[in-house]
Amino acid sequence: MIMELRDISKEQAKQEVHDLLIANSRPIDHGVIADKLRLSLELVANACNDLIEENLIEFTWELHREILC
């Protein structure tokens, strides 16, 4: 099955990624975020990097790359 990726701005992606992470109680991998939001992995990674720089989320290395709220 081919999933069509949504074309949204980086700012919108940041908001959606942040909202998804806040709604989850567990760490989420970049790939899972991309799948759930139907966004490119590159856009998710860029949004996450910005959110990390803004101290809105934390990055941790555990078993897999994961993002923590």
C-alpha cells in the first residue's frame, strides 16, 4: 500500500508533531511520527530538531531513536 504524504509547512508540521508527542505517554520514533501524520521523514526530522532547539521536546537514545515529551 502506498501512502500519500501530506504537503504542509514546517511550522504546521512542528505543531502537529508537538501535539502528537504531548498526546502520547511513551517515546515515539521519527518513522512512527511520519507514518501517523503522513509526513516525509525529512520534514518530521526537521520539525523535531527545531522543537528540540526550542526546548519543547527532548531527544534520547534508547534502543531506537526516540523523542520524549
